[in-house]
Amino acid sequence: MSTEIPSLHAAYANTFKIGAAVHTRMLQSEGEFIAKHFNSITAENQMKFEEIHPEEDRYTFEAADKIVDFAAAQGIGVRGHTLVWHNQTSKWVFEDTSGAPASRELVLSRLKQHIDTVVGRYKGQIYAWDVVNEAVEDKTDLFMRDTKWLELVGEDYLLQAFSMAHEADPNALLFYNDYNETDPVKREKIYNLVRSLLDKGAPVHGIGLQGHWNIHGPSIEEIRMAIERYASLDVQLHVTELDMSVFRHEDRRTDLTAPTSEMAELQERRYEEIFNLFREYKSSITSVTFWGVADNYTWLDHFPVRGRKNWPFVFDQQLQPKESFWRIINPMS
């Protein structure tokens, strides 16, 4: 590894944490690189409900333990992701022994057991949890997303989840996490949801802005307005899943083997502008996590277009810094 390449997280040491989403294979192949550049990690999938608790009486902690152990050995913080989500939740949670829909009481007792066990296992080792993920509906005419949690428990499932998580680890920071968080309509729904939770005394310490953006949008002004709106609730903000797709959402091309020069230039400029904005709000933003490490692997490969490569990060496929890396690190030197 080239010694003249500065550490990304060290450059931001007095600003906010710099994180990456990882999985265990990545720690084996890229552990040294990850430890150099990131001082926070998130399990991309390996702490989600169906991964860690596939059957009612069976937990599979091996992968999550490896991530937490790696972080502890390297002095890296861990964000827990995620306790309550409509996706990647084991089906048995919502069914009784006969296969019928489970009662509210049964679902809540299972959720409590899950949170007590998972959060309790990593008590003191995970500094922040995404307690509830994506509970707000994108469609303009609906507020709450129609999920099994909402259907079987009711709207207070969020309040219950936050209370359970706080009881399991009183020192962990607890976050509501969502995407399309800069869209003005959804922004207000997220704001109102978190405000209502706080009004009810829920231990919500922060809002996670996922940050799945692209080189064309959202605008810096939309991101700024979202940051200011959420920060007005006097909670911490984490950018939890940052990546910068080189494609517009409606762009269905599959023929590129590398980003065009225009894409690369736009991505460099966008990263520079966005990190300038993040630094401006460092009193509210306490952590910025990329949803991956480098362009060699990203969930955006094949999504939303099958068979398509994407290049959304500041490190390339060979783990070398791109121009966007220097754009976000030079102001710190």
C-alpha cells in the first residue's frame, strides 16, 4: 500500500467519523485497506434480521462477531444495521405456529427477544444502531409504509422498537434511517415521524440520511434543506449509506466498461461539493459512511439494471484513490 496516500478517516479526525459498509469476505481481502481509511464500519447485510436470526430458536452470530472483532482489534467503531425493516426479516416473525398472522403481543415479544439478544450481545461494542429502517412511504398520498410491522403491531411499533433498543444498551445512539431523504415531500414525512416519536419520549438520538445519490441529483440545495430540517429536531445526523451512482435512475445503458470522462468529472465535482456541505454542518453530522469500500464491489452493480457495472466511490477497482478522493481530502490538509 502506497504510504504517500493519506488516511481518509485521519484527515477527518476532528470533523466526523468516516465509515464503510463491509462483509466478512471483504475484511479478509481488504482488511488493511479498510483499517487505514475508515474508523467506522457497518455490516452491509450480516446483522439484518434474517441473516442473524433465521429461525425463532436459532441465531447465527458468526459473521457479525467477525465484523465486531475486526473492528475492536483495529480500534474502529461499529454501526449496527438494522433491527426493524420490512425487507430481510424472517417470515416466522409474523406467523403463529399454525401459519396464521401472529398477534400483536406475539410479534412484540419476538421483537423484544431479538433486540435483547442482538443488541445485548454487542452492548458497549456498537456505538450506534439503525433501529428502524425505511418506515415512511414514498408515495405522496400515504404516510407510513404498509408493512407487516405496521399491520400486525400498529403505528407504535417504532416507539416500541426504540424503547427496547435503549433498554438493551442505554449508551448506544439510536437512529431512524431512510432513503429519498432529501425529497421535499418525504423529507417532511420523516421529520414529522421523528418529531412525533420525540414528543412521545422515544429515545431517538439521530436520523440516518442514506445518501444513495447520483452525479445529477439531488441538488446541493435539496441536501442542505434536508440537513437543516432534520438538525432542527436537535438530533445527530449520520450519512449512513453514501454512494454516487454515475447513472441517472432512468438510464438503462449496459454497454459501458468504464465511466465516461463526463461522468468522472461530474462525480469529482459532486463529491467535492457534498463534502464541503457536510463539513459546513459538522456540528450536526457526526458520521459519514460509504455503502461500500471501493469500486471493485457495490450493491449498485446489477441494480437497478441487470448486467451493469457502477463506479460510485472515491477509490477505484484497484483500491487506488480517484480524483474525487483528493477533492474531499485536500481541504483537510
